[in-house]
Amino acid sequence: MKQQNFFQNIDLIKSNESDPQVINLFSLEEIKDILKFYNDLPLSTFNEKQKIKKKHWILGLNRKMDDFIISKINKVISNWKVDNMYSKEEAFGIFHESFNPIKLHVDTGKDKNKIIYKQILIPLTDTGDTILFEPRWYGPSSTFTIEKDELRKNTGYNLRTNDHIGKLDFDKKFYKKYLNHENYNNLKGLKVKKIYEWKLGEALIFDRTFIHCASDLKKPKTGLTIFFYREKN
Ligand SMILES: [Fe+2]
């Protein structure tokens, strides 16, 4: 894995790592408030091919909602800074509405000096799963593929790479049950760390070094993801 030595402070990143965690964080009323806020936000991207809509939680549009989400984050994560990777404006995470399952990727960012930390996924619909894999990835934000064409073109924010591929065959039973949208050989060397079934009111907190994707369930899903980093001290 050539990409594994991307980060300057890899030991610090590793020292903050932990197992993924599911917590009850919101009431159903609060989820409704977030969805209402989401609906009023301007659309950021609509990718016709991937069938995904994205909106940023732009700070300052609704101070009450800003304070609300910040207080929730403070309850479950400490010493955080928001890593605003995808927006030019000051934003607090990204809403994603997808109609096709999101494929194998990692959200480590592209700043090698950052001490990347946790990301939190807040389901806003109760359909679908997020699957986390090991080994962890210490390279830049990537979409993992073995398709020659995609690797050659390498367009978009994420690097396109096959550098995640390892030696052991992936669990075939699990593949057939959850991951038919992926190429089986694209999972070679990976092991499932966790399968998280989306549930309203919950949040999934996991290290940004986990490679992840959605299960193959083809239903519309909306979620909010916020990415964090840490300062050195
Ligand atoms: Fe992601």
C-alpha cells in the first residue's frame, strides 16, 4: 500500500483511534427539525450519474440550528474542529441524499498536515446500512476501484486507487447479502469491521481512517455527515 504514509502526524492520528460507536443522540422531533432545515438549504451538487444530491450545513443561516447541532456534538466528541473539506463557505458538514448505494471510499481529506479524527453519520431516513472495513486507510481521500478506465481518468475530489487491495478473499456470504453493487474483486483483502443499520435518532461515530460504503439496498437515503480533525494539543 503505497499511499499509507500520506499523513505527517500518523502516530497522533492512530493514538486517537477507537472502535466505531452507535449512540442515541436525537429525538424524532429533533430529526424533523433537521430535515426541515435541510429542505430549506440551497442545493450544492446533484450528480446525475451517481444519483446523489448534496447540501452543506451552511453556518449562520439559522443560528438556533447551528447552536443545536454544536451542543449535540459536544455531548459525544471532545476537542473537535470541523474539517470543511467540500465547501467554500463556512459549513458544518454535508447532507447527502442518495438513490444508489455509495461505493467503497474513505473520507480522510487531502491535507497531509491535518490530524484527522472522527466523522459522525446522522441518518435522516431509516433505510440502509453503512459498512465499515479494515484494514484502515492512511492515505488521502479515495474512491477504491479496480476498473482500469476509472483509474486512468482519475477525476473528482477523491483519488481513484486500487492500492487498498490485499491478499485474502472477501467473505462471499457477506458479499452476496449486502454488497452486490461492488465488484467482488474490489474487496480483496478487506474485512468487515461493522455493519450499521440506519435508525432515526441514532448517530454512528467512526474514525476517518475506516474505508466504508453503503449496502446494496436501492432506496432513497438521506444522511448528514460531519468530519472532524484535532489540533495538535
Ligand atoms: Fe463517506
